Amino acid sequence: MSRKWLELMGFVLLALSAGACSETGVGDACVPEQVPAGGFLASETYLETSSVQCATRVCLVRELDGDPNNLQEDDCPLGEDTCVTASDVAASVYCSCRCGAPAGSGLPTCACPSGFQCEEVLETGGDGLRGSYCVREDLATPQE
């Protein structure tokens, strides 16, 4: 394993042991198992719905630009737009849960804990994925 990957895993373990995790698991640290070629796009939200790292089984990636497997030091080189640091990953990659399901689907939902708001993330796709998920308030789409 690369040194940067080990640093990220150490950061995840530290976050978990610090007791900062919510009772529901929402907000817990996770590391996506699948990363798109070229990394994530900050303009998109990604869901990994079979994450064994999350009690909720949902690892959400939001507003992360780049590949979390290619971590840089905490200070990115000037002019590098897709530099990903451990603090970027900690802020943008976390366990979530579905707080709103399509009408009539009968799928279970959760209540978002403090610091999170329920936001529609997927408007298309099957009922098993479509719906709203708990998103950190600082990463949520501003309400009009």
C-alpha cells in the first residue's frame, strides 16, 4: 500500500475512535471501493450502496474533485486544481442513509442527525436507489 493510502486509513481509524460518529452511523468515515477513471467530479454526488464500512451500507461522495487514492500533502501545489488531501476526503466522503424514498415504494428511510439535511440526490434510476439522502449541511444545495 502507498504511504498516502495508509495515511488516509489512519485518518479514518482516528475519526472512528474519536467518538465523533453519530448513533446512526451517518457521518462516519468511509473509503469508496470503486473510483471512476480519473477520479470523482466535484459537480456530482456518488453513492456506494453496498459499503461494508458503513452501518447504513451507503458511502456518499459529494464535492470531491479527484481520486482519494492519490492523496497529496495537506498543502496542494499551486495551480493544481484536482489535488485531493486527507481533509478534503474527510469533509466530502462519509456514510449516509436514505431519508426519502419514492412515493409508494415502501422502502425504509432514516432521520438525518444534527448537522445533516435530507436532500434529493438521485432523481433517476430504480426505486432501490432513487431518493433523498442525508447530506452534510455545509455541502447541501442552498434552499431558495
